[in-house]
Amino acid sequence: MRAERPQDAWFAQAGSGLLFVCGAGLGALLHGVPGAAGGAAAAAAIGALLAHHLHSRTRQRRKLLAAPLSARHRDFLLERYDYFERLPARLRARFEDDLRLFLGEKRITGVGIDVNDELRLLVAASAVTLSLGWPEAEWDQLTEVLLYPENFDRDYAHGGQDLAGEAHAWGTVILSVPTLLESFEYDDDGYHVGLHEFAHLLDVEQAEFDGMPSGLGPQDRGAWAKLVPREMGRIREGRSELDEYGASDPVEFFPVAVEAFFERPRVIREHHPEIYEILARYFVQDPASWDDARRLSG
């Protein structure tokens, strides 16, 4: 995520041009030459408002980035999130920038629970982990994160044991707070509800989940399509390092693989090299090499 989005400048110019042509054309059609002039003037005014809105967003982002992450929040992440601790210095600085922008722009709402700074940090960290390698990523597909005080059932009633998280194709992510906290407490078990549910949003194509990560290169798309049924079979046979939930549905295989890729990178690189290589290219991250540098095991 960047303070200045290149697409905003392009959109402002293209939008203003299109508005001018349409306004002048419609005015001319209705009222001749005087109408064309009036339509062009109205379109110019709308275009100016559009440009102002986009520039305001850039100014707001610069303001968010001008205030560094507090030492308290940095220490909290270092203590609670192994991924953040093992990031190389350059990537950790980018992570902190993306974190502040995410927190400043995305809605995180408690449902029957108060949302404190620590919970907001853990939610944002879950999403930013996935998008860290993509400077242009905006999480535009995310509309809101809802935090529940406990697990829930399929009718969203609290206290059920069916679900600890859910992502909707229209952009809402629901997370159980106790499970989210547990995901950060146990950082090497290959289970992380935050990573899992945000990974689902990377899979949305035309308002549906299809199990194919959006933006995967053509060659890797073909390789991924072939490996998913094979790896699901390995899970069912007990010959996989991936959680058994990954064999429940092709749509669940991708987020389960993502959890393992970030939480157990060296294990996945060793036992599932094809999965690791595809996800490393996709996320533009190589977490196993960071653990190599720290001489960690597992």
C-alpha cells in the first residue's frame, strides 16, 4: 500500500475526460451549442470534485504514514507475532507502513465485544502479512471486519462451535476473538484464523470462491489446478503436513496452504516444495529463508 496510488491519478484524468465528453455531448443534444458549453462546465466541476476527493485520500495517507508506529505497538507485535519478528528490516518497515494504512482505512467492528488497539493490530497484521509483497495492494475487496466474542454457528449465533471465522464474497470477514488470539499464541501449528479468512478474499472471482488465487500467473495457475486434487489426496491418506481441513473442499485448500506457508515455512518447503515455490512467487515472500537466516528449526 502506498500513499499515492498511481491508479488514482489515471482515474482522475480519464474520469474527467469522459465526464467532459459526456457532459458536452448530452448538453449539445438537449440544447445545442449553449447546452454543450453548460454541460462541459458541469462536467468540469464534477471532475474537480473527483480530483479533490482522490487528492484528499493521498493527503490522509501521508498523514497516517507521518506518525510512526508507536513503540508500545511495535513491542506488542514483536512479542505476539513471530512472523513480524523474523521479517528482514526492510520488509518490517514496509509492514509497519501497510499496517498503519490498513488501520486508518478499514472498518473493524466489534459485535458484542469492545475492540481495543491490540485486537485491531492483530486483525491488520493478519491481512498485511498476505499483501506485504504487493506494493500496489489495497484490500479494496474488503468491506468490513466483524469481531465476535466467541465462535458461532451457521446462523451467526454466538456460542456455536461450527465456525471460528468466515469470509464472504462481498467482502465481510468475521473472526472469533478467542480463536484469533489463540492463532497468534501458537505460531507454528499451521492454523491461523486471520490468515485463513483473509486468504479467502484473495480467491474471489466475480463474487464467488473458486479455489484459485486471484492474480496467479498463467503457468502457476495450471500447476496449482493440477496439484490441488493430488495434495488433497495426500491429506486424506495422512501423508501431508497440511491440516486435514484442506481436504474438505478445493476452496478450503488454498487458505489452509497459506496458513502453513507462513506459519511452518521450512516444513512446507521440505515436504511440499511445489506448493512452497508457487506461494513464494505469488506472495513475493520467502519466509523459509528468513528462518534459515535465524537458524531456526521447524
